[in-house]
Amino acid sequence: MRDNVTRADNQQERSKEFWRGYVTGLVDSEGSFHIAFQIRDDLPLGISIIPEFHVSQNEDSKAVLAITRDILGCGYIKPNHRKSSDLTLVLVVRDRFDLLTKVIPFFEINQLKTTKSHDFTIFAHIVRLMHASVHGSSEGIIKIIQMAYTMNNHGKRRSRSKEVLISLLKSPETIRKTPSFDREDIVRAASFDRRTSS
């Protein structure tokens, strides 16, 4: 009887391993880690930062997105381009707590193999910096902008250049000092995250 239970447990674990690997491969191919910036006059510094994880599929493969959502334990599925003839669907995770506690840990364990690995690494750093409230100052927002513009082919598809975005911050006295990010900043943010989540 015990042997039967053990075999069933092993089969279940192998199934989970398969689907975790499947999701990792899917994201390597069809996923993206993105940091969006919105100009918001109602915010003290004028810029809202929105970390997003996306993975898309054709409408007839919606089940694959549902499996990915179930494996990650978060996200919602919606039309990719609601007002067009494009019939693709996208799984979206925007909730920062879900990104911090579910999406990022998943891909730290189940590592990506393509250039998206670089984007993910920067994305994870930015989410942890935001968890440490680094984006509460102009200097912190500039740091995050600089990091984000190294992602996704150095921001070539963005509508604004890095310089234009920085110029839209509401505190011009800090804009003149455009700090660069370094590894110590990232390590401090990651350490803060581990302390506050324990």
C-alpha cells in the first residue's frame, strides 16, 4: 500500500516538474517582463511605475494560458488588443505582491534560457527596489528608469526616450543629478525584501 502511495506521489511530482518546465519554455518564447511608465499629474512626482508580466497565445490556445496562471498562482487572461482584429489572448500579472512572491520566485527557480533571462533579472531588481520604496523619490525613479531602459532591446519600442521621460519628473533639482544604479543598490533592495517578507 505504501509503495502505491509513493509511486503516485512520484508521478504527481514528475507531472508538476513537466508543467513548470513547460511554462518556463513558453515564457522564453512568448512572454515578456516589462516596466511601464505613466505620466500622472495627480502624483507628487508625476510618474507612475507599473511592473508587468505578460505571456500571450492564440485564442484557440487559451487553455495553455489557464495552465500557466494555475502554475504561477496569479494573473488574469484578457484579449491582447481589445479593439482590433487580433484574436490573441494575454495572461497579465500586474499585482506587485504577486510579482514579488509568486512570479519572481518561480523564475528564479525555473530559470529562463534566452535573452529574456536578462530582462527578468532587471525586472526582479526593480520590483524589489519598489518594495523597498526606492521609487518614492525623484532620484529613485531616475534609477528605475535607467534600469528599465536596459530591458527589452534597450527600450527601442518605447514611445519616449529615457531622457524625455526623466525630464517629465516634477522635481527638476534632482533631475540634474542623474544617478546610475549599481550592484550594491540591488543587493540592498534584495536584502530588505528578504527581511520584510520573513
